[in-house]
Amino acid sequence: MGTLGTADDDATEGSRPGETSPRRRQPGRSCRVLRVAGPLVEMEYADGTAMYDLVSLGEAGLPGEVVAISGGVVTVQAYEYTGGLAPGDTACPRGGPLSARLGPHLLGGVFDGLLRPLSGGGEWLLPGAARAGDGARTWSFVPRTETGARVTEGEVLGDLPGAGPVPVRVLVPPGSGGVVERIVPEGHLPQDAVVAVVGGTDVRIGASWPVRRPRPVRERGSEPTQLNTGQRVIDLLFPVARGSTVAVPGGFGTGKTVLLQQIAKWCDADVIVYVGCGERGNEMADVIAELSALEDPRTGGRLADRTVIVANTSNMPMMAREAGIYTGATVAEYFRDMGLDVVVIADSTSRWAEALREFASRTGALPAEEGYPADLASAIAAFYERAGAVVTLGGERGSVTVIGAVSPPGGDLTEPVTAHTERCVRGLWSLDRDLAYARHYPAVSWSGSFSRDAAALTAQRTAAGDPAWATRRDRVAALLGEADRLADLVDLIGITALPAQERITVLAGRLVREAVLQQSALSAQDAYCGAGKTAALVDAVLAVVGRCRELVDAGVPAAAVEEVDFGPLLRTREEVGPHDAAGVAARRDTMLARLREVR
């Protein structure tokens, strides 16, 4: 069973009032290919062909998508290598948009940009070769309703126990509803099996949905709730709400991939959708291997079992990279509709934008800045708009959080992809090259990053029992800003020329950076940090800094304070457990006792 098709290959999806129906039209007649230029293919117009329709090209049936219709010529972007395809070959419109095959088989799987499984692809992915999943696999189905019941779109028809570590359900498709005319009893069924008939519509375990069309919801927006990432610099200074959007710009070697992998491993989302947009093959292999080996802290099983990986490496077809981020968003919305919190990680959107630029240059479109297409900003916004915290059609609360890496050439944050992305996201975790070269990881710049969710999350953190969260965050941010300002003076006149209190501020900045913000992805104790430990570390550093200020106010030379061994405080983050706030407090008390001996 493949995962690529048109919107209703299984006739499971209906349409909502006011929306274009996703139901499949009759396939158009075969027509001729007119021109081939890499991924760009021009063909004759066939009656009924529409924008974004799926097209089969040549004898191999290479998949492509209609992106322009002008007169009697249809422009198609091909999703496979077009070597050997020539003018005069046949092209057949499939009569429906490019769609993703959704179902419980996605959890724990690795797929290409069109959501075709890579597990059966062999060592080399040959153009046009069918790559089917495990069609013989069956799923346990437990009905949650009965014949004669009246249901509406989004309601639960049954559960699929054992499909994964998160609850997976069969829902009434969008646009459908009415009386349950038939529902199968509990048992094991293949993914294509009809489990219910609702209002004349067959409902299967699997479903198809057009990748460029957001799945409908009842209501967008809800009370903001923080997505805990386990990374102190993010959770403390630049928090992100569930359903929000974040960009992670950084030059080569600044640690984007490692940071995103850490978030995939440790954030408290229910499902992770990791989209590799043109990443190097060895990096994607590392992601897959690490997720497979990592234990899920929730279930004790493999973390990969609640992860969906869309792998489009740099040597895969370029335009499949363009479709891959929409595929990832569609997968995320599928699980969101079940009331789950999903995180989509796209690494990196710069290589996705390069695919847009390459194709636009082949079409002869008028280029904008740096050769990117003029609609680049709209394309970026359309992707990030798929995020959101929602009330689903079935009344559940779910969310899709989108985190996208940006790889600006030469670290230039003013280039078009970074600039357009920054305007449409709610958070920016800018990675600093100087921090990375100083081996300070995560290299998130506290001066070049922001979070528009922080103010909204203050009330939520207060209700969760941490009323000092906002004050603690503000104090750390102010301390880092003042320490950075003084660092420039130190470079000019030296530390000894500063007043005592300002020397303590410089010391405080170092303690915050090394004892709190720095975090080792390779440490068993420090790779993940709970909220309690983060608060305890900040409180410990602030208490030590306060004691240092008291000492210089009492006449103790600043040099004597600077010479104190702060090693026990700096090592605390790696020597106590991820949730051991009491252990941090004990180290704090030891450090304060040592400072009392300074004269």
C-alpha cells in the first residue's frame, strides 16, 4: 500500500461548506510532454486539469504536480529524477491534488517528502519505483459508538490500541456526519478496511488529505501553555507556547541540528514530526539512529515510536523537498485532530527555499532579492500558519508547534529567508557564532533572540506554582545585558579599571552563562533539565551574586571575590539529576558558606 495519491483514493474525506471538495475528479486523458528542464516539465493541457493536480509522467509514472496553467500549456514540477523523460512521452493527470496517506502506520516510520515509506526502498531509490509499506499489517480496532448513533465530524468512532505509545483513534472525516449506518465489531483489520459507514460515507482506518490544504478545526486559539523543551536557555529566557512558531537561524557550525535534535528528544509533546529539508544524509542517519536508541521517558519504550521522520536529504529529488514541509504539517494536523500536542521540526527551511529559487529560475519568473521568487514571503508564511493551538472538530484540544531552522549563507541574518521568517514567527532562537566557537552550547544569543509568548505564559507559570518565574527571567536578562555592555569596556580598559560593583556584574554574567545557560547534550544529567532544577540553578546563581555584592559593599576587595573557586557551583548542572532541585540547593548553601569565609 503506497502513501502517495489523490485526495480520495479511499473515498474517506468529505468537504466542508464553502470549501472546494477534495473528492477526486475523473482522471484526464493522456497528453504529451512538451518540454523537460530538470524538475520542470511542460505538457499539453487536458480537459479538467486544475492547479495542484497530481500528474503521472512517462512510462515510469513519475509523480508531478501542476503549478501553472497558461493557454494550452501546463507546467508541472516533477518529484522524481526526470532523466530519460523526453518530449513526446505521455503525461496523465490523476484528477486530484497531491495527497498524503495518513494512518497509524506513520508512528515510528521514516518517509520521503511525499510520505512514501523508505523502509522498502532498497539502497538506491529508483525513479518511478513503487515503495509500498507493510500492507499485510493489521490494527486492533475497538469501536466507541454503535449502529444508529448520530455523530458529527471529528467525533471518535473507535480506538486503535497498540498502534503506538500515544492514543490513536479513527475519527469521523471532516465534512461528514450523520447516522452510523454500520460499524464493525472489535477485531484486527488492515488499514484499508472500512470500519464504519456514516451518512453514506465509508470510513477506513487510514485516510488521505491534500498536503497543501490545512485540515479544518472548530476554533483556533486557546489558553497559552508552555512547551517544555528541557533546554534551560529556551525555557527560561525564550519560552515557546504550544501551537506557536519559532525560527532558529544560525550559520554553519553553530549547532542548529544538535539543538533541534535535543528538542525532538526531550520536549513534552505527544508526537514529533521531524522534517529533513535537504539535510546531509549522515545527519539524517544520526537522527534516526539516536531516536531509535533513546528511551522514551514517558513510556520506557523507544522515543522513535512516537516520532514521524520525513527524510529528504540533499541527494534526493529537489522538488520533493518543497512538498516535504507541507507533508509534515499534514501529518501533524492528523495527530492534532486526535487531541494531541505535536511538534514539527523543519531542518532547514533555507534549503527548502533554495528549491523554490531553483524551480522559479527554470520557469523564467522575475526574480526578487538574491534570486528568490517574488512570493517567497507568502510561501514562508503559509507554512508557519499551519501551526496553532486549536479546538478540534471533535471538541478536543490539540496543537501543532512549528520550529524551523534557517541556514543563512555566511551567517548573514539579513538575507531574504531569515528576514521574511523573522516577521512571521513568534519566537527567534538566534545562534551566535562567537558562542559556538567558544564551545558554549546551546549557542542561543540572549541579545539577538526574542519570545513573543513570554508575557502570555507568565500567568500560566504562576498558576502552575511558580509565581517568581517572570521576575527570575527579567533579572537574568538584565544581568546578561549589563554584563555584555561591561565586556566591551573590559576589552578597552581592562577589568581592574572598573568599580567593584561592576566587576561583580561581569563575574555574575560569567556565572549565569556557565552555570545556567550552558548545557551539555552528551551529559546524562545535563542533556535534559526540568523546570524545578532550572529555577533552582538560577536562584543559586542569584544568591551567590547577591552575597558577592554584599562582600564588596562591606569593603572586601573585588579581586578577592573574583579569586574564589566557583567550580562547585559551575559543576552543579552536570552533577545533579534533571529534577534534583534539592541537590542544587545543597550546592548553593555550600557555595554561600565558602563565601562567608572570604575577607
